[in-house]
Amino acid sequence: MIFEHEIPSGSRLYFGTSAKLKREIEFVSAEMLENFGYEEIVTPIFSYHQHECFDNQKLLVRLNDEANHEVTLRADSTADVVRIVTKRLGRSTESKKWFYIQPTVTFPTKEQYQIGAEILGGSFEEVASAATMLLKEIDIAPVMQIANIRIPHLLNEKYGVSLEVLKSMHVEQIMQAELPWIEQLVRINSVEDLEDLEPFPSDIREELEKIKEATQNVSYDKMVISPLFYAKMRYYDSLTFRMFEGNALLAMGGIYSIDGVEAAGFALYTDECIVNKMNREAK
């Protein structure tokens, strides 16, 4: 039996204080991003192309249009923003900087509000700095984790370290790799650990240099370095960042490529930010 007051598991309900916090976070974010030169875009909730964003297409909520073509609900905003701006808006706009405030929906009934920004041809430093300033503006100061997805791929492709081992961070198994520099790579955790990169082979060193340069260009105190971090992240293939407080992921972004378009962007997870602020106010 489904009671009249029940809502599906994974869906969102905001009222009173939480609804006010949501409105304030979205208002402050929109105002700040507009001041930084971003234009707003709201993409359709229905899409023909979301399946191209997901390896696991079970996450998509499916239905059909009037011609019986399959469409899905928006489960990812980034890809649609890039495709719509480059392929549909085309000559009608010259803007390269866009932001959105909208939810995504994944199977079976997971609803997630996001505030995101994308810069066509943008840099890691641009989006990481914007994300940190946005979180500061809403009075949240999480830890920033900087990684480079290319490093785990190099370890797998050239040095025989399994991506599954890296994904689960089995340090003992990683250390078993017969590589004279692997222990030093495992121990990199802070900006200071990037000072001496000479022991590493040129390909690994080149990717670590990118992390080092990023840390020098992004002004943020609570920063950790995770060169071995690996997760299947859609379209991200180089520098990435994630922002945590406790076990909550509050924001994520980096450099990516979609349909040959190089871009950089981030998403702030509104729901987690609301929980974070309500928990602090309750103490």
C-alpha cells in the first residue's frame, strides 16, 4: 500500500528552512556566475542523446516521444549543454561560458539538484577557482582533492597496474608493482610532495607537472593531492577535482572532451550543500 503522504525513495522534498536555503544558494550562485561572465542555460528535461554519456544505461529513465522514438529524462547536464551550445545555438551566440541550475534524474527515482558551469575551451584553473569561490560565497569550506585521471590510465596501459586495484585503492597491491618510483607516487598527498618529480619517468612526471601547475594557479588552503585516484568519470580525461566535507561530495569538475569539443566545467551538488548547512545550524 502507498500512503497519500509518501514520495518515491530518492526524490526530493524541500520545505521551510530547507526550501529557503535552496533558494538562497541558487540565488547567490546565479548572481556570482553572472558577474563572472557566465550566461544561463536551462536544458530540456527530455533528451535523445543521454545514452551516449553513460556506460551503464540502466541509470536512464526512458519513455517515448510522439513518433515513438525513445527519449530519456535528463540524467546529465554537461553533455547536453555542450551539444546544444555548439550544434543548436551555433551562430546565434558567441558566449563560451554557461551555467545552469536544474535537477538530474536517474533510475529508478533518484533526483539530484545541481548548479553547474561549463567553459568551452576553458582551463582547469578557471573552473576550480569558480567552484571554490562559489562555495566560499555560500559559507562552506570543504577539502579540495586534485587528481589527474591520465595517471591511473598510464599505470594500467604502460606499467601493468590494474585499474580495479587502483579503483579500490589496494595500496599493498599497488606497492607490489616492480617500479622503483611507485612508493613515492603512492605517498604523494600534499602540494609539498610535488616539489621533487625527478624520480618519475617522463610520462608520469608530465602528468604530475600538470597537477603541480594547477595547485600553483588555484588559491585554496584545504588542498590534497591524489595522483592515484581513479573512477569511471564520464568524458573526464585529465585534471579533475572533487570537494568534500566529511563523507559528503559537495562539488566535482575538471577538464573534459565531448564530441571533439575541449571544455572545462564543474557541478555543485545543491542537495549535499543544503544538508551541510542544516547540520551546522543544528549544532
